[in-house]
Amino acid sequence: MIYGKGRLDAKHANEVRQLRENVELAQRIIDVERDARKADAILATEAAKRQSSLQLKITGLESYVETLQDRDRECLAGADVDELRNLWTD
């Protein structure tokens, strides 16, 4: 009877230890996943800002090109090229 109880206690202790290890592992996985989602959200926000900025530049360039009298020429005047460059780099 004593040997049986000892074996049962050892078995239960082993099961509890394994369960605790599994819970700790699951918590680490959850933490890593949460951190990855936060990092992805930050990257997505930055990408959206860059996309918005780029779209504003494109819109500004298109608006300026529409105001050019000789926009259909192959070569633009130096002032026009400078203005386009300034619009793009602002």
C-alpha cells in the first residue's frame, strides 16, 4: 500500500511538472506572437504613412504637370525640371 501511494504521488508530481512546463511554453508562445503582432502593426502604420506621403507627392506632381503649357514636349525647360525636382524632394 505504501509503495502504491509513493508511485501514485510520483506520477502526479510528474504530471503537474509537465503541465506547468506546457503552460510556461504556451505563455512564451503567446508573448512572442503578441510582440510580433505589435511589430507588424508598427510596420503597417509606417508603410501607410509612406504610402500617403508618396501619394501626396504624386498628386502634387500631376497637378504641376497639368499647369505646364508645353507639357507634351519631350524636354522640359530647366525651371520646370527644377520645380518638379523640388516637388518630389519636399
